[in-house]
Amino acid sequence: MLISFSAIAQDDITVTASPQSPYDSIRSKYIKSYPDHFFLWPVIKQRRLDFELQRISNRKDAMAFKSNKPFSLGVGMYLFELGVEIAFAVPLNEQSKTIYGESNTRDFQINAFGKRWGADAHYQKYDGFYIDDLTKQVASGTPYPQRPDINTRNVGITGNYVLNSKKFSFRSAYNFAERQLRSAGTFVIFASLNGFKTSGDSALLGERQSRFGEDAYIREIKFNTFGVAPGYAYNLIYKGFFLNGTLAFGPAHNWISYTRDDQTKHSTKIDAFATIRISMGFNGDRFFGGLTFASQGRSAKFEDVMLNSSNTSFKILFGYRFKEVGILKKRIWDIPKALF
């Protein structure tokens, strides 16, 4: 679900015109909004939750635990200043299930994009992973080692603040509620509060204890993270085509607990938090579309192991803007009054 809020509400009976503020005057030269239109678009999307266990003493020695989640097909709309997407998973083919196994997923996300502030809240619960040993190559067509017993839970909220909202719009690149007219960039600040847990019926690394020592017997890992990441975002515009790139990186404080055999240990560490966003496509007055990729990653160290977790999303959409008529001119906060 994508939610975007307008800064001006229209009265039902009278409209009082007021001169533009210097802020709005500058912004109108760089950004165009569509308060009198609603949008429709078909969408193809995929979200994933993966993690990796890596030896700190040998960074090339790592085991990646990957989910096999299918793409989803759906439709989205931007109506009453509210953006909503509904998508349904496409069934996996039998060959994919044989090679990678099958992941059972519950994945919910809600985004809010304002002129200056943005927020992303997510809840993910995945059961079933396949293992990609980065030190070994699996022959083509050969099934990967599979762990249907491993489950993960990832829940959190990430906020961002745009320092140069006069000239830069996240909404133009990620939910098309606006259109960026000229190239511009801005410094951004991200802050994230997140909880991650993974566990299995037996040790996560199983028989690979010769490489990971005592850490191979760990069967449950939990860590909570608070991170702050400054970064930079830029919208490159050329005749309606756009390319957005966003990168932020900063420190994160982790509260970690892990269970090995029947013993649970606790620790706190300072590690890293990073977010990457890329979007490209075309944004015109009527037609718009493109593809977006977003990834948030965080790491936690304990003993001789580093756990790297990431939740990623990929989306392709194409849409069209229609002129609003009748009740469609209302905003989400006007609907109760209009109905009752």
C-alpha cells in the first residue's frame, strides 16, 4: 500500500485563493502535482527476505539462506489522495520448487510519502529457505540444499527526511503522485527500528561445523536494531524520462541474542545499516511507468559469525492519469462527511 498526503485540503463550499509562498513558488518550477487527477496502473512485483551467515575471520566463507517467493500480479490506484496496490502471487512451476524448494510467506508493507517526510512500515514472516554455499558451485539443474524448517520474522519501521524538498520529490519516482520537472538532488536522513529473528528445528548450519566451529550449532538468532543513516538522493530528468538513485549508510546499535544447544547468550554491538533505492522510467502528464528496486540491509556480529539480513522489493508498473469528476474530487478525510 502506498499512501501520499496532500498539504492543502479543499473546502466543500468556498475556496479562498492565497498567494504562493516562496517555498511553493520555487517548488512549482521543479515539481508538478496532480491534485485533480486519479491514477490506475497494473503492477508486477516481488519482495524477498534473505539472510547470510559469514565467518568474520574469512569473509569469503559464507552461507546464504534464500527464499523462493514468486512474483505477484495486481493493480494499483491513486484515489482520494490515497494509493493502494493489490497483488496476488503467481504459482511457482514444479521445476522451481524442485530446485529451490518453496517458501510460505506473509508479507505486509505500508509506505507514506510526504514532501519532506516519508515512512515505511513492514511485517514479514517467511518459512522455508534454500542454501547457497558461496564456496561451492551447484551444477545447473541440481537442487540446492533445502531447509523447510527454517523460519524468519522481520518487523520494523523506517523513516526518512528530505532536506531539499523545494526541488526534490521522492513521490515522483516511487508512487508517481508528482512529476519532477528538472534534475535535482538532496541530502536525506534515514532512521530505522527493526527486529529480526531466525530459527530452525536443528542447527542452522547443520553438518558444516568443521568450517564454523562451535558457531555451527546455533539454532536461533534474534537481534533488534536502531540505525541512523545519512545519504544522498538524486533525480535525473530528460524529456520526461527519469532516473533516481538513493544511497544511505550509517551506524546501527544491535541488541543480540543467540541460542546454541540449550544455552542462550546476549550481547550488544555497533554495526551497520544501509538502504539503497533505484527507480527509472517515464513520468508524463498522462502516461507514467517504470521499474523500482529498494533494499534495506543490516548486519550483526557475534563471536566469529556475522549475520547479514536484507529485505528487497522489485516492481514494474505502467499507469494513466484520469481527470477527477464528482465524488472522486474528494479527499480521504472528506469521504465520511460526503457519505453521512
